[in-house]
Amino acid sequence: MLTLKSPPTRIEVVQAGKGRDLLFLHGAGGHMPNDPLLAALATKYRVSAPLLPGYGRSEGEEGLRDMLDVTLHALDVMEKLKLKKPIVVGHSMGGMIAAEMAAIAHTEIGKLCLLAPAGLWLDDHPIADIFAMLPYELPPLLFHDAEAGRKLLTAGGGDMGDLEFLKQFLVMNARRLGMAGKLLFPIPDRGLAGRLYRITAKTLIVWGKEDVLIPPVYGDAFKKAISKSKLVRVAKAGHAVGQEKPAAVLKAIRDFF
Amino acid sequence: MKFTWFHLMPWPHMPDDFRQKHRSVWVDLPSRMYEPELGHIAYHQYLDQLEYAEQVGFDGIGVNEHHANAYGLMPSPNIMAATLTRRTSKAALVVLGNSIALYNPPLRVAEEFAMLDVLSGGRLVAGFPVGTSMDTNYAYGTIPALTREKYAEAHDLIRKAWAADEPFAFNGRYTKLRYVNCWPKPIQNPPPVFIPGGGSVETYDFCIDNTYSYSYLSYSGYLRAKLLMDGYWKRVAERKVDESPYRAGFAQVICVADTDAEAERLYGPHVSYFYNRCLHVHPGFADAPGYRTIKTIQTGALSQFAPGSGRDYPNMSWKDLTEGRYIVAGSPETVRQQMEELIKTLRVGNVFGLLHIGNMPDDKVRHSTKLFAEKVMPHLRNLWPEWQNHDDRFWCHPMHEPVPTRVAAE
């Protein structure tokens, strides 16, 4: 656990693997049980994956209200972890945070990898409202193979009929998505489009070809807005591209950096 | 006891296959279903009914705020209350209320409530709801986890604006005003305040701290409200304040006819319309993550998600609804008995009676209203004799001699 003084937070950090430093920022769902992407990345990198307050054992979400708060918090965490020129990887909401970090602190972030990041809004391609979804509606939205995705999401899960489990689930869901809502509700746009020009990092953008939550056309928009960027499209993968095709995402990162 | 005749102002023309064709009555129901010229008729009929309620002796008439909602057609309850100030003269105008986190700046609420209080000659009862998740988060876009902080700040601003006699600066997180200067000021300063609550401990304390009346607006009847209201009274006892029943209110669907059987015949279809169509809300809109506090989830609010607690409204018969006391319906004697039980078991000094239900036609609304006013209400007036059946802190204080309104043609 990391402790930061201002705003006061306590941060759980998942660390695994050896090699070059890689900072991983999760999406609105947090880490998945036995997260396949983290496992794959840890085979080649020294992975540090902090959990945002509201997720897991990380606390202090009441002190983080908006995009700037979260961006500066993430930069503080990176500094506290003493990572050496890490590759900063972020998925979905984590990609949005990573892009903001790279835009605001562009001298500090030289290698950036955005996995289906949130943060832009195209009127012709509205992003579905995850905050109005019921749990059973999520797997087909997040995965190309919805059935495999459902198993991944519920691995180690319990019985929703059990009151104690249900209570824990509701609290966990409210904490996580309550925090995520500060960046994503009701429209996942906090002005990133106007700041992407500041990113000087070498940037890899990865998108699942079958992403139905944030459609692949958003990949083109990110590619266009970030100067030193490359877009890699992964076949047979949905929004959770890293969890669905961990080997392909690992290879793309290894090839690019 | 204080009886307020409360209108939701539902859209009365939802088709029979509404449930099959639409996932929700609220938030994303296409507005093409609304026909403005029929809306004109409905609004005026509804306002007439509120005025009628004053005429037959209700203490208050009530309106509330909803957005993108086919069972609540008052995005601005203040407009409705304003029309009522002109053709009523005695009843409290219970505006329950303005969702203060949604106004930018929330000073607008201080101003409009002051206007209503002045217009009505001091008859305003002001409500400050947090607002449902459907209204506040989904229809109006407030970030769920910040809603309560925004609400608390708005409340602070409104109370300061009413209290101040000089302009002042307000440097809030969500509202920054160099010159807060509330013109007009309310006659009652402050007006009595009712807070619609849903079982969070924070709201209990908020009411106790500010001497506001806690109002539970539920459609599921008084038996299921017992646990929640017990929680409130337990908190009142813990806080060692007096236990005036006027610290609390409850909303109840009520239908009165000459006999129990007649009540079912007259009102059954409209009750069914209400529970089947009006309360058909997509569960994904019910509770945006972050809207409730963690403490609340860990305590009372959870019970609604527990297995077996799901209310199966579409399949509930008249018998289920009456025997389960979701609705209080029947002959004047039946209704009197059940209302007495409601008032005593929940310990409430305020009742918000929902006597227009779903798509009920005007003649039935008036019939039920008149029977309640004449044959039920008088028998319930003296249930809190130890409080002289009134508590000055929780009701309006009208001017003694308001000006009579004149008709232009005279």
C-alpha cells in the first residue's frame, strides 16, 4: 500500500514481473479476477498496477472530484513508485487518465500505450451508457466472445442470492463506478480532445476490431490527434482487448517500444 | 393531523401495451407519446382538482418535480404552485420540492420559493429533495458521487440567501457568486421545510439538525415503510430531540368509495394503470452507482435488492395491493381504520394523500376526494391530542389579511 498525503489517499498496488518498468492503469471495471492482461505483461515487464481510490483496497476517493484531481493523483502515484521511464499503459478509463497525464506532464512521459481509451466523444458514434446497464448486459458490450467474457468477469464470484455477498457486491460496485462516474458520467468527455496536441510521447494505440462500447472509429480520432502515434487493430477482440487477446497486446507493445 | 392532497400529474394516455413496447416510463421514453393539446386538458384538470381539494377542506395541496417522466409532468413545480396561488386562499402550497442540486445557481430556488411565498401570502411549505437518481443523474446529468455534496452546498446557499439582509459573497465548490442578494425575500423566513427521504441516516440527521420534517414518499404502502420510519424515530430518540409526529410525513395512495366492492369497481383499472405503467422503470436507472452513500447501502436501502423482496407490480391484483396495504382503499370506514393504523404506526403528523391515481377521470377523483374529506378526515383529526394536533414549526404561517385577488373583467 502506498500512502499519499494530499489529497489523502491509500493506494493498493499490484506488482509483478521483472524487466523494464511498466505502469498499468485499469478501466472502470478495475482489475479482473486473475487478470489475463496483467499476467501477460508480467512475463516481460516489471508491472506496477495501482488501483484508483474506490477500487479494491485503495481509499480516499472523496478527495478526487474531477479529471485534474485524478490526473495529478496518478502522476503522484507514478512518482512515489519511483518508476524509471516507464511505459505508461492505460485501458479505457485508465487510457483516458494516461493520455491526460501525458498531455499535462509531457516531459515526464515518453512511452504511452492506450488500450481503447475513453475521453473523446463523437456525436455520430455515441458511446453506450454503462451507468444505466445491468450486470448481465456487460459481457457482450465488453467482449467479442461474450460467454468467455462472462466467465472472466464472474471468476471467483459468489451467489447473488446470498445477502452478505450481495451487500459486498453493491458496495464494491457503488465505490468503483461512483469514482468512475466523476470522469465518465454522463458523457466520458472532460476536454481531453483539446489537450491531446500536447502529447509528445511515442504512443501506441490498440483497439479491438469488434469493440462495441467505444467503436474503433475512436482509434482513428486518437491517432489523428497524437503526433507520434501508431494504431494497431486486434482481430476478434472487443473493448476488453487486453483481457481477450493478451498475447496480441503484449506483442504489439513489445514490437513498438 | 395535516392532510395534503398531492398530485403527481401523470400522463393518462399510455397505451395498453406500454410495458411491452417500452423499457421505462422515465428517462428514455420517447416524447412523441406526449400530445401537447391533450396535455393542455390534463394540466387544467389537474390544477382544478388541486383547487377542489382546498375547497373540500384539505390543509395543503402538493406538487413535485420530475424530469423526463410520463407519470410526473412537472419539470417545474413552481409554475404549477404559482397558478395555484391565485385561485386558492387557505391551503398550504406544499412544493415537495425543488431538487436544489439541479439549479444553476441554486439561488434560483431561494428566489422562486420567495416569490411563491410572497404571492401566496405566506402559504409555502418548501421541499428540498436530493431528487431521484432518474431525475438528478440520468435526466439532468449530475455526477452521482458528487450529488450530495452539491446538494449540501446548495442548501447552505439558499438558507444564507434568505437570512441575509445585505449582499454577500459565496465561494462554494460548485457555485461562486460575488453578489448573493435575494430579491424578493419570503414572508415566512424561513418557510417550513420538508425533506423527502429514502432511508439514509445522513438525511435523518439533516432533518433533525435543521428542524425539517422528514417525508417518506413511497408508493409501496405503510407496512413496508415501518422499518424505515422506525429507523428515523430511533434516530430522533438518540439525538434527544422531541418526538413531535409532525417531524414526519408519509405519502399514501388512497381510494374511497361507498363500499369496499365499489372501490374496486371504480378505481381498480386506474390503480392498475399506475402500478403497471406509471411505475415501470428500467432498473438500470433506479440507482446510479455513487448516488447512494456506502453507509446507506450497508444499512437499509439494501433490503430492496434482496431476493424475494422484488415488488411484482404487474402481477399484483387489487386484493394483493389492498391486503398488502400498498394502497388504502375501500369504504370510508375501511379507509379510516387503515389510515389510523398508518398514522399511529408510522407516527406521522403529515399525510400526503395521492387521490388522483394513474389515469383516473375527473369525476372519480372528486368523488374519492370528497368522501375522504367528509367521511374520513374528520375522524383522523384528533390523533395527536398531546401535540394539540398541530406543530407550528412544521407548517406554514399565512398572513392574516392577504389581498383578495380580483377578476380582470370586474
